[in-house]
Amino acid sequence: GVRGAYSEAAAEKAYPNCEAVPCDQFDAAFEAVEKWIVDRAVLPIENSLGGSIHRNYDLLLRHSLHIVGEVKLAVRHCLLANHGVRVEDLQRVLSHPQALAQCENTLTKLGLSREATDDTALAAKYVAFNKLKDTGAVASSSAAKIYGLNILAEDVQDDCDNVTRFLMLAREPIIPGVEKPFKTSIVFSLEEGPGVLFKALAVFALRQINLTKIESRPLRNQPLRASDDSNNGSKYFDYLFYVDFEASMAEERAQNALRHLKEFATFLRVLGSYPVDTTML
């Protein structure tokens, strides 16, 4: 996103003294780290209302970066417009699709049509630069300051508990420790068969390891798999499973769990083992 995006606030929370470099697409942020243009990327991975950002799950597998941390950011949406524009003057509102969905009830009550943009702050910038009088934007209070917009309403999200989780990505992994709570993210694929996923998840339950997230994504280079029963000619969807669990790779129980999982996983990769963010901003 451009300046004023929630990702910028997350980057500043993760690295208070950093210089935030805007990227127009998620892919560009991954490439900026790989090409040594920047030291870290801070990217959203899930939202408490909107769910997972699937694009970034796919990019985690496509690129060879490592997760080195996480940041949780309370998202407080504002309805912005140019100075002199009142709420009753508005006919439409611009923002990122997830932000529009998170403010659906409020926008419906106001009778505003919605138009999606690539980024919340980009919507604010567009409204300001084009001096629109019938169009508002849903974005952060920071975006209002940066682009000189007026805040018509604060906290327009439908649920006050609106939190986005961001991941910090780097070229090299950090050395996992045990001195504070750690989380580990992995991705794996399995053979088709009854109970295979149950067996995979059981390797964690057997060792009292708590799972905080499981996400399935289609296996892109082999999305369909032929059934073992050649008589019916049916095909199965083939999936990758992304799992977050509360343990450090420095712990023997985590190492044993993954050793056990490798016995029947067709593919397994550790995306990162990193400190848990226990704060909320």
C-alpha cells in the first residue's frame, strides 16, 4: 500500500526506528527483500473479521523468505472526505474490499455504494487528489492526516474487535529460543486417504502442542489427483496445509512432532519459528 496504509502502522510497531518503503503489490514486497532493497517485509496474513489473506499464503510458498516475527494491529476504520463535504453529500465510498466488508452495516445505513481499490490509503489519496465532492474513503486516521482529508466518522467498522495479524519476513531465519513464547509456522501436503489429516494433526495433540491456525490451499502445480479406484475415474482436489502451532523449534517436542509428521507427509517446510506478539495496538 501507499503511505498511510495499515501495513505502515504495523511496520512501525514491529520496527519503531525503521524507514517504511511502500510497495504497490504483495509480490513486490517479497521481491524487495529478496533483492536486498529492504531488510524486512511486513505483510498482513489474517484479519479477525475478514479471515485469511490467501494471496500471501501462496506467496510464502512461492518465495524462500522466512517468518521472523508477527505483529497484531487493532484496525480502526474512519470515514474520510474532502473538507467541506458532509456525510449527506456522499454517494459512494472507496476502500480495500476487506475494509468495505468490515464496515458493511455502517455503509448500508448511510446508503452509500461501494467501490473497491487496492489499498485503504490509496482510496484516501485518490479522493484527495481528485478533490471529489460526492465520494468518501474508508481508511485510517493517519491517511486522513497525510492526504489532508476530514474525518467524518471514527470507528465505522461493524465490530470493535477488528484485529489484523501481520508477519515479518526476512532473508534469513532467526534462531528460535525458549526464553519467551514462540510460534512455529509450517506447510505440508499429504497422501490421499481416510484419516490422513487426522493422523497429521495428532502428532501435535500427542505432545500437548496447541494449534492456533490451520489453512488449506490448492496445490497449484497438481490441483487434481486421480482416484486410486481407476474404475470410477474420479479426481480429488489436492491441498497444502498451513499450520501455526505454539512451540519453538528449539523444543524437543516440536522437533519430534515434525519428525513424526515427515513419516507420512509428501512435503514439509518450516516457514519460521518466531516470538508471539502478546501486545495489541
